[in-house]
Amino acid sequence: MPSGAGMFVRYAFPPNERGYCGPSDTGSLLQYGGADAAEAEFRPVAQAFTGAWPYLVLIAAAAGIPDPLDARVVEAYWVGNDLLDQVSPTVLGTSMEELFRRSVGQFSKLALGFVTNGLAHHSFHVFCIYPWVGLLGNERMHAHALNVLDKCRIREARVVEIADGRVTVESQPLIHEDGRLALGPAVREATNGAVTNGVVDGLGLADGLAVGDWVGVHWDWICDRLTEGQRDALGRYTTHHLTIVNDRAG
């Protein structure tokens, strides 16, 4: 497992590169992607990710881990592990409500309804906190909202081809049918064209990939290989929050 800082960079870089969150100097973010990343220097950078950082703080506090950038904490948020079970829904809900009141002045009734059984996982933030689920009912916004929900979540994929500097993966896309979100049949997709076997400008997000590897994908980037245990956790927590959303919609 990479250092906590290194893992955070691997999963946080894709949305940061698009300008969605974190510091504006995306290039400097990559210097912390290695296994020996200096976590003390990286802390202010991580804190600039105002969406992810509060979850790391919550998970660390609940687990009695002093450092929110501990690799176990970072893994819990982005991929999932049993540390999430230690964050009570009440504490999670209070934290999210306070965060939204500071940033936008209110915590939507829709989001508040999702918190009851939510866990401090990235899929919770994507499906239950972001406004995109609420926009699925808007015919004009539906396709865009579904695409954002699919790309913004961390999704499990299998490497099926590496050729001409591009990595093709196979994964199950998010679908929305009869008012419910689910994972559809597997499809192939090419990862970001700037990626050469998972390496960006000589710095690896997930280098040395091989056909058959299971990986975590965020937006169009391969972030890391996934162990069998990580695949199970990612699938379980993703399904958990999809169920919350679907139950609420029904």
C-alpha cells in the first residue's frame, strides 16, 4: 500500500486536474504521488480538498488514529474498509450539516434524508451529498447528471488491453432505469489519453499495469490496482449507497 499522501494523490488528482476541487496548481500535486511522499508537507495540500478532507478527519477521530493521512484512513474514504463502521451516522450527519451551512448556508432536505444510514465513503459524497441525483429527474440534465455520477465515483475496472500508450479497461457503468440507479452490463472504455500505462509525465498513478489487473478508476484515470479485498469493499460500499438513494427515491 502506498503512503497515505501517495494514495490520496492517486484518487484526488483526476477531479483536481479538471478543476473541480483542491488547489489550483495541479502539476505540483503529482510530486506527492510516490510511496515516499512527505506527508507533513502534503497536509496543507490535502486540506485544500474541502470535500474529501472532512471525511478523513471524521474517520481518523472515530478510529482513534491521530493522523487523517494515515493510509488506513485514506483507503477507508476512497476505497472502503472497516474503519467506516466506527463513524456513527449521527456524527456524520452533524458534520455534513455544519459543513454545508458554512459553505452554502443550508443542507438540502434530500441530502439530510440520505444521512441516516450513510457511511463516510466517497460514494456517499457522490450519491448522497452532491446534487446530481436530484437532477436525474430533469429531462434536460439527466444525461449529464448520470455521467457525472458515474465518472465521479470510484469504479472497479479490469485492464483488457494495453496498446499504443493507452490502457483500455472494462467496467460496469452506472445506469438509471425506472427511477433507480444500478450498475449496467460491462463495457470497454479507454483511459485518459495523457496516460501511458498509468504514468503521467513520468510520475505513476498506477504504473506497470498488465492485462488482467483490477484497478480503481476515477473520471478517466486509473488510480491504483485493487486487491480482492479492496474490490469487495468498493463494491459493497457503492452498493450500500445506491440502495439508500433508491430506497429514498421509491
